[in-house]
Amino acid sequence: MLATMRPVTRPGEFVFVSLPEAPDVECEVTVREEEGLTCVVRREVADAQGWPYDFVAGWITLQVHSALAAIGLTAAVSTALTTRGVSCNVVAGYFHDHLLVPADRVEDALAALRELSSPA
């Protein structure tokens, strides 16, 4: 999987917000937790709604079909980003893994991922 991984960015900036219930705006990702509903939304949506946030992320999609039962992809990606000091929040979709990294570190993350997927 690593050799065929093509990381691509989704335009824009994204933020995590915690809400008491589902909003009337589109969320990119939702996770229901005991404390509330975590939503990943475009930064401009959070700003327009007046929702507080503290982490502004860029979005990278790994263009490789990553089976939900695959072993090691997340660990390899995490290790590659860690060596460059890039934090990462991973969201697993049915077809792809999505990485939310600090918006000002997207290029560093892409370089690490391309190095990981290139032949030794």
C-alpha cells in the first residue's frame, strides 16, 4: 500500500469544533462522544457560526484504497510524520484515510508522505 500511496490535499482549512447537537450546516466529519458532537468543518463555516476552535488543519487524503482491516498503514504514516515533528489526526473513511495536519505544516507532511511512498 505504501508504494502506491498518493497523498493529495483538499483545498481549504479545517477545524474541530464540539457542539451539543448536529448543526444545520455541513460537517466534513462527525464523531459522537459522551461530551458532545465533534465536527470537522471548514474554517469559514466555524467563523461564520461563531464556534470556537484552537487547531487549524490542512486536509491530506491518501489516494490508496486502504482496507479497514489493513495493518500498519496508520503506524507507518504516523512514524513518518513524527520524524518531521508534524502532528496528525487520522480519519478513516471507507475508501481512504484522511490526515488532518497543522495548516502551516501541510508541505512538510506531504514531503514525508512522498518519501515514505517512494522506493528505497
